[in-house]
Amino acid sequence: MTEDEILSEFRSVDALLEGHFLLSSGRHSAYYLQCARLLMNPERAGRIALAISQKMPRELRTEVQAVISPAMGGIIIGHEMGRALGVDAMFVERPEGVFALRRGFTLAPGTKVLMVEDVVTTGLSSREAIAAIEAAGGVVIAAASVVDRSAGTAELGVPFYPLIQLNFPTYASDELPPELAATEAVKPGSRTL
């Protein structure tokens, strides 16, 4: 899928929002990608996952033994990546502020894991999810996402395969441009700050 095709998919379901948004990273933006709307159609979610998997080297795809994604945003795309790769899909969640495997999910020591996100902005959630997977005995061999908002600057510590890289500017609270500072930020994501 080309960048234009991917953005067209977002626009077709009103998942590319414009306004003033407070992102899960704590940064502000004039744009928000609502991947939940993009992925709400199972057929579309499957196509997106297949397109992500095709960006990964074939050797890597064959090494993956499990897919793990952070809750909430990564659950749907993680599940579809598991289907695309023919492996189990699990998720980490943070009921007490720190990611962990729960709900009976376990990893055999040394299990080769692909960590999958919906959107990466700073990479903080991804790094936290990777740390939780490693604490549970997994070996994260790569990461993937639908969108890399960092345009390639997020460092995850493993090879990273986003479907699309975008450079929508983000801002700290004390560096907002006047047009954003004049409006109240909306927090459409799943994580409270």
C-alpha cells in the first residue's frame, strides 16, 4: 500500500482528525489518527496487517513465534498480525501503571516475539511493552506499527517496520503554536496521562 492509499483509508472512515489533540505521549498535535476507526472493519484490518507483514523481511516473518501488542490501541492490529503471520497474538496491559502479561498469557523462555502497535509517536509505550515482554521471558526480535508519527526518529531498540511514516508536528505544552494554544486540547486516546 502506498502512503496515499493508506491515508485514503484513514480519511474514508473519518479516522484522520484535525483540531487540537493531547496525544498519549503527552505531546500536542493538530492531527490525530484514530486507528480504532480504521481497524473496526475486520476485512480492512486484515489488509492493513498483511501490508505491514509484507514490509518485513521474509526471514524475520518466519522467525516470529508470537505477536504481542500493548492494550488498548494495539490489540486489534496485533490480533490481525498474528493471523497474517500464523502465530498466536497476545497483549500486555497496565492495570496498575506498568505493562504486564495477564489473563493467563505466558511465554516460554526465549519465545521470539514481534511487538505490534497501532501508532508510535515517541516510542515510550513501545519500549515499555518491549520491557514487559522481555521480563516475561520473550525475546523481541522486531516491532511493527500501522503508523510511525515520529517519521523514523523513535528508537525502539529493535528493527521497526511501520506501514507508514508521517511527520505531523507535535509540541510540548510550553511550545504550542498560537492556533493550538487558543483552543482546548481533546484527548481521544485510551491512556490517561
